[in-house]
Amino acid sequence: MSPAGWEDLRAAIGRARALLCDWDGCLAIDNRVLPNVVDTLRAGPAFAIVSNNSTLPRPAYAAMLEAQGLSVEERCVHLAGDTLLREARLAFGDAPLDVVGTAAMKQAARDLGLNLEDRAPKAVLLLRDTGFDFTTLKRVANHVRDGALLWVANGDVSHPVECGVTPETGALAAAVVAMTGRPPDRIIGKPAPLLFHAALAALQVEPADALMIGDNLDTDIAGAQAIGVPTCLVDVTSWAAPTFQ
């Protein structure tokens, strides 16, 4: 399956009632929106972001999009990390949880009422932590060895940046698994169906009437196709064409 060119992408968008869009490597690189993306999405149907991002909470993510000309309601932003925290609040209540992630996500966890405690936690919530180090790995691995559940925001081992690739949550999880011999108890992000279904509900469309635009065959494309959403595989060159008139 080859990435779509401009005409293929334009035709696919024209047939859809709503769009589900990945972010990193699809609409943006290093969180900078690609040329022509804003004009293209403004000219198309309603859209939602469906991303495995786990470094920002939903309000901050929506504000970042707005600053780059993409106006998206918070209800149409569906992120693996944000969703993981919300699912954990439902599942674990006030139980102690070791949240491994950015300062922004730890604060988001507190705002949701999660009990952040890195001693004898009920579960480890593993998000993309750019400060992940030897000490963190040792602590998390021993929690899991002692019986704590391991919930992971997403299984991606990397995502594209301007200079190549950067580590993702799945790479951190792989280190924990290597030390414990235990796979994660739950992985929230794509290709799992949770984010896709939430986006479809927010846009009020059936799977067959939407279009998933993504750059990753294993997560964006396979995950969407598994629930009946048509897909369009893109890369950064897909947007290098005249904008809609």
C-alpha cells in the first residue's frame, strides 16, 4: 500500500462525511503543521484528531492546534495519554497509581482526581516520559514484579521528527517488559479501537462514512480498517500540492 498523492488524497477527502486525522508524521512534524494542511482541512468535512500522543492533556493540545490555525473543539481531540488517565480514573478510583509521564500529564492526572503515589501502587500508568531514566525504569519494573498492573498509553516505539525518529512510549514499555517478563495489562492507543470509536461518536458518523488519514500502516490504517473505517495512507509529501480552490 503506497502513500496517497495529492489527487488521491483530495478525492478521498471529498467522498467522506468526516475525517479522523493522525498528527505526528501525518499533519505535522515536530508538532509543526505541514504546508497546505490547514487550508485542506478547512475546505473539507468536519474532522477529529486521533493521536497516540501522551505528552499533553487535551486542552493544551487543542490550544496548540488553534495556535497553528486548526480550530478543533476539545471533544474532537482524542489522545492516548489523556484517554489513559480518564480510563484509569474509572478503573482505579482513589487507588495509588505511579504515573510516569511529563509534568503536564502528571498535573492532568491530579486534576482528574487520580492518587499519584510511587510506593506500592495498584498500577503503573506509563506515558511518554522524555525524562525516563535508569532510576525510573528500576522503580517501575519492581512495581510490576511486585504485582502492579502495567497500563501503557500506546505501543509505538518511535515517531517521526525532522531529524529522524524519537523514542515513543512503546520503547519505554519494552524496557519494562524486558526486565519483568510481563506484557502490559492494557494498551490504550491505536490500533486499539477506543480512540477511533470516541472520535466517531464525537463527529456523530458511522464508520463507513468517515475517513482515517494516517501515516502508520500498523496503527492508523490497521486500527481504522478493523472497525470498518475507510483509510488513506499519507506521508509528508502528500500535502505538497496546490490547496483547495
